[in-house]
Amino acid sequence: MPATTLVCPHCEKTVEIQVSSVTRSRPCPECGQMVMLQMAEKTTKTKRRALLMTQNEPVSTPSPTPAVVVSHEPQALPGDAFDRMRMDPEIQRFRRRLLIGAIAVGVIVVLMVILSLLPSPAQKEKPLASESDKAGDSSTQSGGEMVHPPETSLTQAEEPRPQVNSGNLVFRPPGSGDLKTASVMPIITGGDLAKLAAAEEVLGKFLETPSWKQRILLVRDRLRVAPLMSIYYSKNADGPLAFDSIVEAKETSPKFTQHVVVFEGGGRRVATVEHSVAGPRVDWESFVGAGEMGWSDFLELKQASPTLFRVLVSPAGHFENQFGDPSKLQCYSLRNISEPGAKVVYGYAEKGGPIAKSLDYQLQLSEDATVPMTLRLKFPPDAPVDFQVWISQMVQAGWVTP
């Protein structure tokens, strides 16, 4: 039996151990611990390795100075390599998965072939239809001569029609040979039709009135609003408002209806009509977005006392001057529509305060980017610019005073 010289992994001494081709382990002559001469290791990928050993072959004749032959060749494992690979557990599992997949594919193919051979419902009904057709033909033939429909031409000459303007809806009334142009009807989204029709009629007169002194008769709360209208039209153009149509109408409450006015050129504005004992009346303040004073006058004077305005509110992030700390302040963009080309200003409220919470709540409820609100605004003392104001109070959401 050949002797192998190696270093014991336990006591780290060089020892000689008698081994054979089937040896797996031997005790160390020095420490007595078992030394693995061949081992198998399995990680994520199957690997096998043998401990490299140097073997000392015995000499037939003793020599005073025996020569030690050091071999670095690994010892081969016993048995055939193909048999060891075939018995590998991982390969056996792969073979099982492959076999199961092949069986599943075969079953699916068989099911598809069977389904393709089955007759469809349309094919089942076709024989029934053909039998009924045959029965009908036989009854017609047995009853007498077949009646053929009169010959008609598929391409008859189309009578000329008068030319109409592009984009107009036209129709021909029964019993008349002339085409009529249909008028644009308002889109009614809900409410009492008679009430909405009456409100639309008053709103049309309100828009067509040539001066504000005549328009005041169609305005709600006219005794209070008349001085405001006088001031407003002294700085803004007066006269009838050219509009194209009123496209929407809905009842927002038992007292108010809301309408959308489309002006010539494409602009839109919401008009609210109050239904009182005296009849429908237009809310002029919400229609023009009027406040307690002119928007330009407020910015020019830098009014320090709280003043009521109807503005469109949207979130913003402009911080400078006295309003330069975003950790303490919430910023909003405020736009007024009462004057053409009115300047947009930034309004500020204490972050986390009741005003900021109310504004944020209304902005979250709305699907639009801007929300109409009625606010009280004021300038800080010694304001360096005319586009930064304090929001001192949120009066209400919307522009219509109940």
C-alpha cells in the first residue's frame, strides 16, 4: 500500500499516511484526527474535487538515501464518469421537470385538436335555416305563381338641395319642401325646465341691454348694487355684451340656477340667476367678479385695511421680501376678472393656520386648476411691491352671496 506525505489540517504537521485508490479518510499519526483524503462538495452548481496528495511509492530494495517522488496529480474518483453524472440529483430533477412539461404541452395540443373538430353554434343553425327556406319555397310554389318585386334602380338621381352655410344644423319640416336652420339649444344638466328657460330668457335680456342703467332692472339686490355698478362702469366699457350662445344650464339650489355664457370669440363666463318673488334676477357681482373697490385702485393705494374681492385662487410658490419664508407661509396666486388685463398678485397665509387649511381644502375638492373664492385682502405696512398681499379672511367658496 503506497504512503502519502501531506500536511495535517488539524495539527499542521507533515505526516505519512497509507492510502489506497478507495481510501476516503485516515487518522493522523500525530494528533489522531481524521484526515479527509477525498471529498465531494455541492454548491449552487454541482462540483466535485479530490484532495491533492503526494504519494511515496515503496521501493523494492532498501536504499540508504531513498528518493521521495512528489506528485501533484489529483486522484480520480472510482467508477465511470457517465454513471456518476446520470445519478446526479440535480440532473434527475431536471429530467423530471422536462418530462412533466412535455406531457402538459401534449395535453394542450390534444384539447385544441378536439375543440377544432367540434361544430360551432353557427354551423348547427345553418341546417335548420336551410330546411326552413326549403319549406318556404315549396309552399310558395304550391300556392301559385311566384310574385316578383318591381324592378328598382339602385342609383336614383338625387334631387338638388339648396346650399347652406357650413357648420349650421338644417332640417326639412314634414309637409314642407324648404330647409330650416336649427337654433342652438342649451345643454340642460338638471332641474326644473320651466325655471331654467325663464332664467335663460332674463339672462339674454341682461346681456343685450344697451346700458347699465337699464340693466339694473334685471339685477338682484339692485338698491345695494346700483352704486357699485355706477363706479364700475365709470371705469369700464358699458353697452350690450356680444354673446354667441348659452350652452349649459343647471339648478344649483332651489333659489339659484347656473348658466355658461359663450361670448363671440370663444370666451366663457358663468352667470348665476336668482329666482325671487319678483322673477329671475341676474347676480351682477359674481358675473363681473366685482369687489368692494376697484382692483387697480387697491393695488395702487396698497390698501392696508381688509377689503373684499372675488378672485380665482390657485397654488403658487413665490417667496420674497416680507413673505420670504416658505416654512412659515403658504403662497397662492390670485387673479381678478373685473378689469381687462388685471394684474395677478400673490396672497399669503400662515402655514398650517385656519385660513391656509380652508383654502387648501377647497383646492383639493375642485377638479379645476383655479377655484373661485371670496376673500378679504390687505397689504402689509410699508409694502415694497404691489403684488404681494396678506389673506386676512376667507369669506366663502364661490362668488355668489347667499
